[in-house]
Amino acid sequence: MGSLIDITDNFDSAPISDGNYANLYGRDITELKAIDRMKDDFLSMVSHELRTPLTSIKSSAEILLAYNDMEKTDQTESISMIDTECACLTRLINDVLDLSRIESGNESWDLSEGDGQSPE
């Protein structure tokens, strides 16, 4: 007996005459394609935004390790920069996690008017 071959990958979507896309079953998936492109763009942007502070952190750590005789003020400046960049990374990661929870339906945004601060 032969093995089964999944041909759906080859016919995932095809352009239709009006510039939109249809899947194998003829269903219009233009909006899904646009959402998929937006997700790709988002992931690319997040990757860049994560890479930038990581580069700064890595550079500062390498300098601190390489120069044992560094002046205290220079050490403090490098450590402060590492702390700042770590805070930036934490915010970015928390934002991505929030978006993931919202997309999965486990969390929702309260869009009521307010000052953006937590209630006391």
C-alpha cells in the first residue's frame, strides 16, 4: 500500500480575478491573508525591538568584563544602561504577552474612559 500525500499545501490559496484570494474550497480568504501579513510584520518589528536593547546590554556587559580597572563612574553608567534596557525588554515582553492573552480570549481590554491609571 502506498503512502498518503497531503496536496493541500500546494493549493493553500490562489489569486482570483479581482485580486483577492480563495482557498482550495473556493472560500474568500483575502482578509485572512491580510491578517497573516500583519502578523508577519508585527513579528518582524518585535524581533527588531528586542534585538536593539539586547545588543546594548551585551555590549555593556562585555565592556564591564573586559576592563577590570574601569572607573567607578563608568561602571555605574554601564550598569545603569543595562538596568534601563532590561526595563525596556520587560515592557516589550509584557506587551507581547498581553496581546497573546487578548488574542486567545483569556483577557480583554477595558476601553472605558479613564486616566489610564489603576483605581485606588
